[in-house]
Amino acid sequence: MKNKLIVLFVLSIIGTSAINAQNTQPQNQDQQRYFDINKNIDIYNSILRELDLFYVDSLDITKTVRTGIDNMLGSLDPYTEYFDENNMKDFTFMTTGEYAGIGAGIIYKDGKISITEPFEGKPAAKAGLKAGDYILEIDGKDMTKCEKKEGEAYASTLSNFVSSNLKGQPGTAITIKVERPGEKKPITVKFNREKILVDVIPYHGLVSPTTGYITWGTFTVKSAAEVKKAFLDLKKQGITSLVLDLRQNGGGIMEEAVQIVNMFVPKGKVVLSTKGKLKQGDRTYRTTLEPIDNEIPIAILVDRGTASAAEIVAGAFQDMDRAILVGERTFGKGLVQTPREMPFGGSLKVTTSKYFIPSGRCVQAIDYSHRNPDGSAGRIPDSLTTVFYTEVGRPVRDGGGVSPDIELKEDKVPTITYYLSNQFIVFDWVTNWALNHKSIESPKTFSITDEDYENFKEFVKSKDFQYDRMSEKSMASLKEVMEFEGYMKSADEEFKALEAKLVPNLNRDLDTFKEEIMQQINTEVVKRYFHERGEYMFTLQRDKTLAKALEVLNDPKLYKETLSVPTETDK
């Protein structure tokens, strides 16, 4: 009732101004725009009041208005969002990476909420909680069921319910009862919540005797400081080259990207400029400090998940010819969002401008201002992009993200590995395996045995494991076409031979993709014992993109040639 009165009161005030404007004829373009705004607010206000008074069922005013807001913003771009007072904590977490809780990942599984990973050094891990534990109670409250919210999947409802009970004020006590595989009775642990800061740098270290490596997944308020700290630590270890891994980095705070670029380029260099509707908001961002190291050779790893602030770093380094880029073309987000305070404790994250990196290009890949007839937005075709030039004269293009200097094709992942993960087959097997193995040796060299893998195969067969078999569906479609067109009689034997080769068979697929599946299992095992840090230590040993970057960094001539203007022979 309180929310309903607030919404109606605000809309009635706005509506009054619209009523006064109804009979006023606009005199110029600005007046026309204000007239249209007031007119449409008045229409919206009137519709909402009529619905509240006369609609056959009672309306949730707040939910109805929120639906209208979300649909309105959704018609603009995916990045303009409204956060009400209830989800401002999510907005704060996006920018700071901080929250108060136990420090563990959770997921809906087998009708309950399971811990997927207690984060290293955080309260959950220190209290002895493990991946695979099912949360039964929190502070005596049943966590195995809750009332389903309208319009929301039960899995989401239960996950949010448990998550909200795990969080709380730092220093407050929490008692959690869990069901642990292999244990006959539930286990109860009691400890205190803490302020959780998600590690900005999940891993940094040496990837060769002279090459340092730093990776991070987002740009929060402390990213630049943490990258600097990691780099200085690597410098003490004697590195002579550096790899910055921006794969799957979705971006974040733009100013943090500028500061990171500043560590490796001279003072006074233009990193980016922003241009929007309001000219007084246009800005040029320059490096303001002397660099930490302006000479060290750098390779930046990028992929299709590299976006926004991460693209500023990658694109600026490329435009300045300061680093080589290795991997895939980046996502292509060249839009800047600005938070605006809203009434009643809310906030609007609104797209206010586009950003342009040093060469003058914008990397935005999707044109949201020109929609297709069905309302979808399409990518800017390469044929409509413009050529720009780096400082030494290398050609680069706008639109469609940042193209790497050395492009590598993504390895195809067998479909079966996705479903083994998605249906928690690997997760559950590793949980059982870990019961009989208190520790493992170095994460860099770990591997399960062939005997372990045979046990895993039997485990898979004991489950109701189903996976999407595209080749099987394609063969069924081909058979229908062949029968319809009359080819089946003459090609029946050939079709059966092809079917035997292409239609999936679980036993055969587990053997065919043994190497990929074993790596999937090994990664999960290492993560159980050495957390995310160990996962990086294991996977980087087999990383083809990193290997290519190291190859170039270890060849000064090739590194220099890559950053030089291509000759006619190169072309």
C-alpha cells in the first residue's frame, strides 16, 4: 500500500504538469519535445490509474511499473538498467566487488542448494565447508524449500532465498547445517560472516623463467592498484616480458583501465575520449603519471568475452604499438554508462556516450540505434567499417571489437563435455573421488589415472545421462529427405554405414573424447584442493593462446615485426 501511494502520488504530480501543457501549442523544437514528454507521462499516468481502479484483478503497482520501466529500457540497449533500492547491493557489488557473507559459490542441484566452491581464505573455507555440501539449514531455518515467487523459476527463488540468508552484516554469527556426501549424519558449523572482497587478481605468476603473467576478470575500484601490486611482485622475480590475460574480462570502471594503461606508457598520452549527446560531458582521458615500465615487451590475450574497459586496455595498447594482441576478436562494446541517482534510493545506469581509443576508432560492434523490422539489432558489417592507423602506421578498423595482431581459432569443444558439466556428472564424481584422497601433488602436473577414468565411465553409465546429439538429429532429418525423394532404396547400405559412424554412442564417445574429458575432470580435481589459483596453474600449462604469446615474446625479431607496418611482402 505504501509503494502504491508513493507511485500514484509522484505520477499525479507529474501528471498535473502534463495537464497544464495539454492545451499549450509548442512554439519550437525544444518546446515540442517537452510537450511530447509531458503528454506521454500524462497518458502513462492515466492508464496506470485506470488499471488500478478498474482492472478485474488487484494489481501489484510496483511490479507493473517496474515491468514498464524494464521494457522501456530494454528497447534501447542491454546496458541501460534501473536498480531499485532493493537491488542496489547488486549494483554496488558490480563496481566494488565487495559484499558481506561467507565467501562461497552456490548452485541449485538435485532440488537443493549445493556449495560449488568455498573461496580460498574466506570464512566458508576456513570453517571447513566443502564443494558438494548441500545446505540444509541456516540459523535453524529450513533452506531446502521456500515459497515460489510468481514469474520466477523455483531454482532461482530458492537460490536467492539461500543467498540472502548467507549474507549479513560483517561480524555476525551464522550457523549452517550441511549434508555431506559420504557422511551419514548432517554436519553443523558455526562461524562469523566477514566483508568479502572478491579477489581482483585470481592469479599472477611466472609462465616461463623470464615471463610474468597477470589475469583479472573485471575492472572494479581496486583493479589498477592490484594489477600494479602484482606487476611489481613479478618485477622482483626478474621478469623481462609480461602477459596480460584479458580473456573473458567483461570490463567495468573506465578510469581503472586508463590507470592500467598508464603503468606502461609515457605521461601525457591520450588513452581514450568520450563523446555523447551533451557536449559538456565529452572528455579526453590522458595518462597523468610517469610509467612504471615503458620498455618491457607485453602480450595481451583476448577473446570474444573481452569487452568494454578490457577493450580500452587492449585497443589502446594496440593503437600505441605498445603490445601485441593474441587470440580472438573482442566483443565490441564501445558504449559508456553513467550512474544517475533516482528517487527512493534507486539508480539508473544509463548509456551516455561512446568511447574512442587513441587512433580515433570506436569498437562498438552492434548498432542499437538502427533496429531490424523484428526489433533486433545487428552487427556492423566489416564492409562498412573504416580504416584507422596506429602510431607507427599499422592499419586497424573500427566497429566489431578489436582484432588481434595474431589471430587464433578457438578449439572446438566436444558437446559431451558441456553436458557432463551441466548435469553435474563431473562435479559429483570428483566429490566422491575426493572422499578417498586427502591431498594431491602439484596442480601443474596432476592427472587422474586410467583406472580412475574407467571408474568415471562406469559412474556416467550408472546415471540417467542424456546429451544433445546434433549429429543424430541431422541423420534423422537426412533419412526423412532421402525417403521422401526416393533415394533410400539405392543408398540404404551407405546410409547405414554413415549412421554407424555419426550417431553418438556413449561408450564410444567416452573413449573418443577421453583426453578432453580427462582434462575437464583434472581441472575440477585441482580446483577442489588449490582453489581458483590451482585451476590457473593447471590450465595454463595447456593453453595454446598463451603458448603462442610466449613464442612471440621469446623472439625479439618477431615481436618487433608484429608491431611494425606490414610491407608489401608481408601482405
